[in-house]
Amino acid sequence: MNNIKMYTSQFCPYCSNAESLLKSKGYEISEKIYVDQDPEVLSKMIEMTGKRTVPQIFINDKYIGGFDELRKLDNTGDLDKVLNI
């Protein structure tokens, strides 16, 4: 079972796209962390990733990046390896 954590916000089309891509692989987001509801959470995300934008995705505690990086992994076939498919 993969642990998928995503930093997100309430109205984020890229977050929805990332979630749809993972669902198409048969996976659900284990934990959604909303950065628009708590400035401390946003600060923690920036500290961990160096990024200010959402989504920021972690799979099994491995930092993947945002939607573009997730899609790139999928296009190269490496997402299946990360998800152990």
C-alpha cells in the first residue's frame, strides 16, 4: 500500500489533475494537506520542498514534486515503478 501525501488548496486544477492521474492508476491520496487554510502549513511545505505552488506530492515519503513532475514520471513509465505497479 502506497502512502500518498499531497499539499493542495481548495481550488487547484493541477491538484485535481494529479488526483485524477493517481486514481487512473488505482491509487487514492492518503492525506491531503490544505495550505490555504493555515499559513504555518504553507511555510512548512515551502521549507520541505522549496516550492510555493501546489500540488506538492510525496509518495512513500519520497518527494515527487508538482503535477508536471508527476505527469513526466507517468509519461516515462517511472511512475509505475514509484508506485510499485
